[in-house]
Amino acid sequence: MSQGLFSSLDSFVAVSSAASSLLVRDVGGEYRPADADEVLQAAQRVLAARVRGTDVLTSPAVVKDFLRARLGNLPHEIFAVVHLDAQHRVLDYVEMFRGTVSQTSVYPREVVKDALGRNSSALLLVHNHPSGSPEPSRADELLTQTLKSAAALVDVRVLDHLIVAGNELMSFAERGLL
């Protein structure tokens, strides 16, 4: 008797947890529980929709949440740019360069060209540190100054450079490094 009870409880728990999980529809139209990657991708799409068109200066938490979700746990470096209009609303988020576990090559010419192509008035520079430490290197500081100078030549302002490391985020502007 007790064997049947445990068997019933086990199947009840399995049905309960499936019923409380997020579901996705497959190509055949059937619903199934979403796997972790599908949930994360959906969350990133929701955060991206919240960021696009928002006023970054009055809602920095939304942008930071988006960046943490997007870059925080990647095993390689990504250098991205958040393009802003004249009122500092988000026009777009673009992952421009991909690197290794410890470095990324960034080309100022390409950053400026992309900013002009999107008619950006201002930029937020972003990259991640897979090492887990959000502390900027000397190379990060030099790159920031180079990009700031290059963008200024075409009347585009660099408002900040953010480094994402896991759940931590470091801002050059907040530290007075910009």
C-alpha cells in the first residue's frame, strides 16, 4: 500500500511542477515545458523591449538589469554599444565585437561608423569581464578615452562605459573616470 502512495505522490509532484512551469508551443502546436535557455531568451526579449525607447537617465535600473541578463554570465568578452537619441532614449543595443575569455579587439572607426549610421546623439559603451571582476584595466580606460575622442569629432557624446561581471556592474561615469 505505501509503495502505491509514494508512486502516486511522485507523479503528482511531476504533474504539479510541469503545470507551474512556463510552457512553449512546438512546431506541431503542442505545448511543452520550456527549457532554461528558452526562458532566458524570452526574458532577454522582454528586457530589450523595456529598454528600447526608454529614458535611460531616469530609469538606469532597467538598462542595468538588461545588461546583467545579456552579458553577465557569458564565457567570452563582448563589446556592445547602447545607442541613444538626443533625449537619451534608447535607439538600439548592438553587440559589436566578440573576444576571448580575457580580451576583445575594439575598432573606434567601426563604433563611430555605426553611431552615424543609427543617427545616435550619445552612446553607452558596454563590455563584460568573464573573470567576474568589474574593475577596469588600464586598457579599458585608454579605450574609453579613445572612443570618447573619436565620437566627439562627429558630435556624438559618450555618456558612460559600463563593465558587467556576473551580477556586478561598474560605471566609469559614477567613478569619475569619464
